[in-house]
Amino acid sequence: MNHTTDMSPDAFRLLCRSGSFTGPTAGAASPYIQANMMILPKEDAFDFLLFCQRNPKPCPLVEVLDPGQVEPHCAPGGDIRTDLPGYRVFEHGRLVREVNDIREYWRDDFVTFLIGCSFSFEHALMAGGIPLRHVEQQRNVAMYKTNIPCRTAGRFGGNMVVSMRPVKSGDVARAVEISGRFPQVHGAPVHIGHPELIGIRDLSQPEFGDAVAIHDDELPVFWACGVTPQYVAELSRTPFCITHSPGKMFVTDLLNQ
Amino acid sequence: MNHTTDMSPDAFRLLCRSGSFTGPTAGAASPYIQANMMILPKEDAFDFLLFCQRNPKPCPLVEVLDPGQVEPHCAPGGDIRTDLPGYRVFEHGRLVREVNDIREYWRDDFVTFLIGCSFSFEHALMAGGIPLRHVEQQRNVAMYKTNIPCRTAGRFGGNMVVSMRPVKSGDVARAVEISGRFPQVHGAPVHIGHPELIGIRDLSQPEFGDAVAIHDDELPVFWACGVTPQYVAELSRTPFCITHSPGKMFVTDLLNQ
């Protein structure tokens, strides 16, 4: 997929729009912020916006579009109905379809939420000399359900989902400092070192993504994860919502830092 | 009013609730965060929450309550219907009543927004050796309408209101650094030095609050002001809203920093 790394964000979005690119966006248009996406009818949008406001670590808002708006401020010329490589359509919390284009579903009362994703601070961690095993092994990051409750807002509530990256003990403090500089994308870790204390029984069995080994000189470090809002929307059995497909984000024109 | 300075926030709120205190809250329960307040029916709450999300400098959210909720998370035991020294009731953008208690108006669909106020960073500025003329002279801070547009959300839009404090030229950089540490209460200044460039014609004629002199060795420094959301709600002619009376804030249990 690496021919997309040097693309401009708008060129990459057009590639998705034409249907020529349907893969994961990791590494695409590399210095630009990518975002998780959630689309809800306006009647659910206040509760969801309030959920994000109350839970900024798992749900850092990049932008919220007006009802019916399809061109984000953060991506002039873009169209959130066509410019992601894949979408998931949910009814009453059940995945009913996976598609490459949502124009046929679009309604004027749909509100789009763009939510920060960890690709931004992963760049900074690697640039700071902290290697990331899942990137080296070209896997998805490992993600786990926890017992850390989110603050509820209306129908939206549930426990936080976290991503885990093994970090050498001597690098942990620096990993905290570097990621803490990115509050718009989950910020500093929510837990370090004892998975059982946040309700994770077995690191080899992530609920989402792929497991990676943890070496003897490393600690597991856990960050709030942008899968949380999607998981919470499923739990709520909200009548209708559309999200990005896992790993297939919206590429914005905003630079990482 | 200075007997209230050493009070605990809940003792001060009870004093307001009993009707014994109806003055401005400057200096009350001194180390605790005070908040501007806006109450709107749920049908307008999404647009207003979106306005705050899009304009965090003038509208830094401290907390948004659930529809019908009267006890904030940031003030256990508190009641936003009785614990402010004064309230203003607006209909279609017109001030129709000023009261000390809003229980008779309360409805289950009312959503309360608590918005950061500049008292928090003023403490820090003074602690940092930067004197504030309006505090020394026991006046209200001077506030001005500008030509700086806020980002619109639904019915809510308009230009930013700013507060102005004269700062010695040699202290301006430090005033920026200190206030920049308080993003939850307006953060760093939005403009320094040339009022005419942001649409202010005459510093001696503030739209709200009281004018103060600017000495030859000082610059006028402008911060985004929490009066902005109230001004924007008036402009929108929203059918019904309730705000705090000017200078009569809600005192929370949260410490300044």
C-alpha cells in the first residue's frame, strides 16, 4: 500500500472516491491527521456529542459537521460519503452491511463526527525513537475491552476500549511525555503495567486487532482507543449509524502537529 | 463582600440558595473555579453544544448537564436553579426578567451549560506579579464586541466578545504564557496591541463592564470572553434561555489548577 504514502490528502481521497483504493489507510498521506468516523441521525447527535465532551480521551473530536453537511472544514473538496475506503452500516447495534460508498443511505439529518486516531501519536513515538512492534510486524494494534467506565450521556455509555503497545521500561516515561503532547488524539496513557487491574485477563486474546509479544524488559502501555465510541454505539442499540470500517479512516488536510 | 472569600464552595452556594447573598461572586470561595451558565431547552442544546465545540476559546466547557439534571458533577449537593446569586431570563433574545431563583421556570428538558470564566487565570496572573487594574479599582473588566467571527452552529453565530486588560509591555509575553496554561478558561490572548484591527474603535467605550486607563508603558491585551455565548444566544433570538446575571457566577468544587 506504500505508493499512497507520498500522496496529498485530496489525491488520496479521490482514489478512494473512485473505488480504486479499498484497503486500510495506515501510512496513507503520511504527515496528515486521519480520523475515525461516526454518523448518526440528528435525534441521537446531542447525546453522542455530549458523550464525546464527557469522554475526551477515547473520543477526541477533530470536527463535527452540521446536519446534512458532507464536506468537512478539515478537508475542503472532500465528501465523507465517498472518501473513505470502507464503511459499516449498523441497525439497532447490529452490523448489517459493509460498503465502499454511502450515498444511497445519506439523509439530510445525518450528523458526522470525526474523531482523532492514534496514528498521529504513533508517528511521534517512532520519531522519538520508540519502536512500535505492531508497525514493525505490519499488524493491527491490539485492542481490549476494560472495566474502566466511560461517563454516560443519554443512551451512550459503557466501558473504555484501549489499545496496547509494549514499551521498554526505560522508554515508558518518554512515551508518556510524547503522547501527552497530543491531547487531540487520546493523549497520555490511561494505564501502565498491570492489565488485570483494568479488567484485561489475557493479553494474548485482544477483542480487536492482533496480539503482539511483550518482552521481559518491556511493560504493556495502554491508551484510550477510538474504537470506544463505535463500541458504545453498538451497546446502545441506536436505531441507525454508519462508521468507518476498522483501519479505514478519513484522511484530513490537517497536519500532525 | 469579602467575608465570602474564605468560604467553602458548598457553604457559599447555600448562602445564595437561602437568598442571603445576591451580589457579584468575584473573590467568593477564592481558590475554586467559577462558571458562566447557559440553560436552553433540549431542542436547541445540540446546536449550542456544537457552537461551544467549534469555539473553545470563548466557550470553554466546564460541564454540560443531562436534560433535566440540576446537580452538577462539579458541585455535589449543588442545585443550579437556586445556587447562583442572580439569573436572567430571555425570550426570543429579549431580557424579560432578572430573578434570584429559577425553580418556577424549570422544565425537564432544560440542558445546563457551565462555561469557564476568566477569574481562574486572573488569579494566576496576579500570583505571577502582573497587576490587574480593574481588580485594583474594584471595577468590572472592560468587554468589547469585535469583528472576529465565531464559527456558526445552527442558529448560533456572531462575532466574539473580548475582555481587555492593560499589561506593561515587558510583562506581555509572561501574561501570554501564564494565561495559555489555562485552556479550560479562554487560554492565551486572541489579540495584543491594536484594537482597531479587531473592530474596536474606542477603548473608553466598552460594550460591557467598565473602562480603565491604559498607561504609556502598557499594551491593551484582549482575551476571548465568556460573555460571547450569551451575546450569541441573544442574537439568535432563541425562544427561551436562562443565563447567570453578569458577574454572578456558579461556584464549583473544582480548584483553579
